[in-house]
Amino acid sequence: MTAIKHALQRDIFTPHDERLLSIVNVCKAGKKKRNCFLCATVTTERPVQVNVVKVKKSDKGDFYKRQTAWALRDLAVVDAKDATKENPEFDLHFDKVYKWVASSTAEKNTFISCIWKLNQRYLRKKIDFVNVSSQLLEESVPSGENQSVAGGDEEAVDEYQELNAREEQDIEIMMEGCEYAISNAEAFAEKLSRELQVLDGANIQSIMASEKQVNILMTLLDEALKEVDQIELKLSSYEEMLQSVKEQMDQISESNHLIHLSNTNNVKLLSEIEFLVNHMDLAKGHIKALQEGDLASSRGIEACTNAADALLQCMNVALRPGHDMLYAVKQQQQRFSDLREQFARRLASHLNNVFVQQFTQTLLHLYNRSYYLSVSGHDQSSTLAQHSIELTLPNHHPFHRDLLRYAKLMEWLKSTDYGKYEGLTKNYMDYLSRLYEREIKDFFEVAKIKMTGTTKEGKKFATLPRKESAVKQETESLHGSSGKLTGSTSSLNKLSVQSSGNRRSQSSSLLDMGNMSASDLDVADRTKFDKIFEQVLSELEPLCLAEQDFISKFFKLQQHQSTPGTTMNEAEEMDGGTLSRSHNSGVPQTILSEKDMIRQMMIKIFRCIEPELNNLIALGDKIDSFNSLYMLVKMSHHVWTAQNVDPASFLSTTLGNVLVTVKRNFDKCISNQIKQMEEVKISKKSKVGILTFVAEFEEFAALAESIFKNAERRGDLDKAYIKLIRSVFINVEKVANESQKTPRDVVMMENFHHIFATLSRLKISCLEAEKKEAKQKYTDHLQSYVIYSLGQPLEKLNHFFEGVEARVAQGVREEEVSYQLAFNKQELRKVIKEYPGKEVKKGLDNLYKKVDKHLCEEENLLQVVWHSMQDEFIRQYKHFEGLIARCYPGSGVTMEFTIQDILDYCSSIAQSH
């Protein structure tokens, strides 16, 4: 093993600056493989590192190789398996457990002992040695060796100087030649000393004999020094020559730097020139389109649009620092400004002429329609002519389609010359407001004729002027109002146009309302009003949405999700010519948001819609007051539809205002019912029972639910429900307070039970809170009535225990209550004796009869009340028993009847009646 140890030290560990301290021949437990060696080593360099190295013979078997190494600080446990018996097996716990079998127990013990010493000397973290004999582990290490290796100043274990093979051989020969070397060490040492002296003398004589060779060597050294001096002289000359070359290379380098700098500057200058040429050069074709392009044809509009976009890009290019100081750049910017001004003026003039032309054509058609309507109105017998007029509004889609070709140019005009854009906006509103006013008035006149079969009573059509002269006057007035293109700005919300063809009616037919009034109007008239009113709303809604959608697209007012906050009063204030912006250096200062701007434009264009709708609603109410119920549902649906699109839009606001008028008659009906509730009077000699207005509310709610059954928006009915139910609650309580024959709790309990049953059956979502309140009131008054009634059969017992609880509340300890004179054990027994089982049953029987007198038969609450009284009586009984147990412990006092007795009494009483 010593030879192997020396071989491993020489071949493996010395090249790695390590020293081998201990070795053990092992193989893996449970496997038949070639043996290997586990070696404990330390490094020769500081700080000292301690390792456990696995060494294995190579496949050829002629040399050893290092296979695996573990740091000793990573070793957690050394398990020797058995501390009493010899066992070659042991485990080393690193990152995992390695199981080994040593070739002998002695080698294993020696290796473990070495590991223990290294752990004590070099590691702060101590290793656990399990199943290791205490004889192997030293109790302490020598002084100076028990310090950690943190400072790196410790010497290695077992310091020695290794002998080479030649020295080993010589020592062996020497010892063989001297037989007593082992038995007599002193004689052997004296012999070695004498031989050493002989060798020293021989060495001295040898040195003296070699003096001539030493002299020759010194001569050769002197000659070598002379050659070195000559070489140094040559190197100095070479250095001087290289110094001049260095200066020349420095000059060449500086020249190259200047050339590179010049090239860099030229490249940057070329980049700046290319940037200006690429971004500020407008093509000749674009310039020609801006100056002479045809704004009437589609191809010309497209060319002008592309040219305008290119011009805007050139004007908005982000110049680099210093560009604005160049004369050529200033000149080009001035040229662009002139082109922009010239094209903006030409575009505004053309679009204004388009507005006038479209208005003139539409106005001529309206005069033809109005003339026909006036003739049919005078001839009352011409019913065929009256009904041949369709209840429809003119379609403005062709007009919008033609103008939308200019939408991109309007966007360009808005961003480049806001003053002209604002003037076009104002002129468009002026033209369209007059045009729509004529169309809508004629439309509502046709609707009134179809409702009544005649023209409005007392109305006489004035003789219409000739169509040509009237149209000429309107056109001239419009041209006069558009002399200057000045105006205002805003940004607007986008609304999608919804077709009314797919909308279904959300109201019940008036046929379902026949039982509500004694109106003499027949079913045909109500159905006709139903269709006409729905047709009016269905025609107005797409007209407004189409115009609003066109305004947002044509005037480039981006539509956003609207936010509440702008009221109708603000809109009216903005309508009177305040649709303007102040601008400084061509940049407008926003007064209105875009969505508000759309709404203000719509208010001015359709200012006649709300008055005409109010007149039509007044006519419908005059024909039949119950028409207001139908109109409420219809109008609510259309308001809901408009608010889903945009709650702050013109259509939503206008229909919402008209809805207020429609709702008034409905509010009158609710007010009348509330007034009748307040005037109800009850009989003083009979049971109150279910109040009349409670039953009437049930009938009204059932009827209203059938009418509003399919309504998508029923907020108005829900509000009416809230008013009615609150009035019902208040007046039920009022009647209960005034009742003399029936207890207040009974009146409240029965009527709120009826209200709760009604609301539960109808499932009115807005009255969920009231339903819960009705149930709570019913429950509270039921409990109150039960508690009030139960206080009579056991009155003295109740008073006694109320006094006990009062003493406890005042601070008397429960176990000390029996020492109170008025509440001692004798007083308790007296009170309990007054209520034997027979007396309790008699009292309960009287209570049942009294409850039966109080309750009405139609609500059928007797058994419910009686069951609640039974539960309350049992609860009080348990409460009394608890007080007795806590306040009179060990007294043996108990009630003279049990819970089972109470159940039997209540059951027999209920069955006997």
C-alpha cells in the first residue's frame, strides 16, 4: 500500500499541487466492479483546501487516473455502519449518499480517523460521525492544530521530505552493508559520520585539483561580457534610427485623421441636402392639381386630395436644427403657404356652391309636395288624395353621398385653414335648418291628417306663391348669408346609423287597455294611432342618425363614447350664434368638445322637431287620453335605443324632452291613486282586514305588467311603482294607527303579508327592496303581536324575570340574585306555583280565541300566527329555565310544565278549533 501511495502522490497529486494524507482501497456496495481508491488530500497552496478524491486504474491498467473529487466541506455525515463489530462498509453523505466497501476494516478505520482529524483542524462546520468507535476519534488535537484554515497559515498534516528512487536504493545498500544498523543506531551513526568526513576531504582535494579549469572558465566569462557590451552599442544605434521612423508615422496618422474628418463632414452635408430635397419638394403634378384641379369630378377630387396631403406633409416636416435659417427653406415654406391659401379659398367657394345647388333642388321638390298637401287639405271630400300621401321623410342619402367625396379635403381644410372650415360649417347649418324645417312640418301635417282624417281645425292654407319665385328668394337669402366664410369649431362623437326596419314595437297594443276606461273610441282608431305614432318616430330616428353620421364624417368630428354632464340649457345657450372659436396664429382654441359640436349642429339643423312632436302628442292626448300610455311605452323604447347609441346625442336629448310631455298623463293617474289612498276611511265596528287600496294596488300592478310586459325600458313605470308602494306603506301604517277594533300589529301584519305575496307573485324587479321591506314589516309585526299576546298568560312570571334581568343589568352577579329580598327562592316558587299546567293551557286557549277574533279569514294567517306564538312561548320557557339555572343554582326549582306539555297544549287547542 505504501508503494501505491507513493505512486499516486507522484503521478496524480504532485502535478495538482496536492499532498496525499490517507488512502483506502474500496468498491461500491452491492456491485461487482474493479476496485478504486478514496484519497484524503490537502493543497500545498494557501488557503488550504481539503478534498476527498476518487482514483481509478485506467482501462489498460498501466496507470492511475483521477475520476471524481469532493470538497470535504460538502461532506455532511460519515456512517461507519457498526461501532462495535468489524465491518468494512461505510457511507459518505455528500450531495447524495455514496456507499463503499473497504478492502479491510483497518484501512477503513485509518481513513475515517484521517477524515476526523482534517475536520477538526480545517473546517468550521463539523461533520457528523455516525456508528464510529470512540477509540478512532481523538478527544483533542495537538496545540496549534485546532484552528480553522480561514487565515490559510496552517501547515499540512505529517510534514515529510520524499526520497527519490536513487536515494532509497543507496540507503538500502548502506543498511545491508552494516548488519548492526538496526540494533545499534549509535554505532551506525558514527560510521556514517566518519564516512562523511572522508567524503568532505575528497571533495576539497578535488576542488583544489580543478583550479586550472576555474581560471579558464573566468577568462571565458570576461570575453562574454565584452560581447554583451558590443551588442548593447548596436541596439542603441538601432533605437535612434527607429525614433525618426516614429515621428514620420505620427505625421502620417494625423494626416489620415484630417482626411477622415473631411469625408465625415461631406457625408453629413449630403445627408442634410438629401433630407431637404426629399421632404420639401412638391411634385409639379401636385402643384397643378392644387391650382387648376377639377373639384367637380371624382378623378379631379382624388388628384386634389393627394396633392393637398402632399402639401401638408411638406409643410409639417420636422426640420432639423438650423434648417429654418436657410434662405432656400424660407422661400419654399412661403411658396407652400401661398399654395395652401389659394387652394383653401378655391375649395371653400366650390363647396359653398355645392350646398346652394343641393338646397335649391330639394326646395323645389318640397314646394311641389306642399302645394299638393294644401289642395288635399281644402278638399275634405278628397279622402283618396289625403291617404295617397305617404307618411315618409325625404331621403338625403344622395346629397350626403355626393358631399362625402370631399370629406378628406374638409379634413385638410380643418387642419390648415380653420377659418374657412368654420365658415363652411356655419353655411351648411343655415341651409339645412331651413330645408329640414320645411320637410318636417309637411311630414307632421300629413301625420295629423292621417290621425284625424281632416286638416287641423280652423287652419286655412295661405295661397302659396309661385314655386319659381319662392325658390329664388330662398336661394338669394342663402347666398347673402354666405358672403364670408367665418365660423367656429368643435369636435364630435360618431354615431352609427341604425335602420328602423328591424325595430320591433316594445309596447302592448291599446287593445289590452279596453278595461281601463269607458272610452268610446273603437279598436280601429286606436290601432291607427298606434301605427301612425310608431311610423312618425321610425321616420325621424333614421333621419337624425343619418344626418349626424354624415356630419361627423364630412366635418371630420371624431366620435367618442359620450360622457354626461352637458345639459340641454347649455345646448340652447350655444345655439344662438355662439358656435365659434378664437384662434391665435391659425391654431384654434377649443371651446366645445367635438361631441358637443355635433350636438349643437344637430340642434340648429333640427330645431323644429321637438315643437312638432309636442303638438302631435297633444293631438293624440286630445283624441284619447289613454293614448298617453301607449306613447309612454313607444317613446321610452325610442329614447332607450337612442341612448344606447349615444346618451348625449341630439336625438337622445330631444326624445327625452318629448318623453317628459308624454309622461304627464301617466303621472296624473298615479297622483289620483295616491290621493284616493290618503282619503280612505275605515269602519270603527268591524275588522279592518285587507285594505281597499292594497287590493287595488294589486290589480293596478297586474294590469301595468301586462301593458309593459315587453318594454325594454320601463323606468317610468318603475318610478310610478315606487311612488305607489311608498304611499301604500305610509297609508297602511296610518290606518293601523287609527284602527280601534283591530290591533295595530294585526293590521300591519295582514296587509304587509298581502303586499309581500303580491310582489312575490308579480316579480317586479324594481320593487325587490320593497318586497323585502314588506316581508320584514310582516315578520316584525307578527313577532311583535306574538310577544305582546304571550305576555298575558304568564304575566306575573314575565314581570318576575324582568326584575331579575334588571338586577343583573345593574351589576348584581347572577349567583347573588337569590339573596335579593324581592327575588329570593321563596318568591320564585310562589310565582311558579301560580302557573300550573292547567292554567297555562287555559291561558293559551283564551289566547287562541282572541287571535282568531283579530285576524281576517281572507289572509288565512291564523295557523302561522299560532305556530309563531308556540315557538316564542318555548323560547321564553328556555330563557326562564336558563335564568333559574344561573341565578338559583342548586335550588331544585323548576317549572311545573315542560316543553312537551307546551307542544301538546298548542296542538290540541288548534285541533279543537
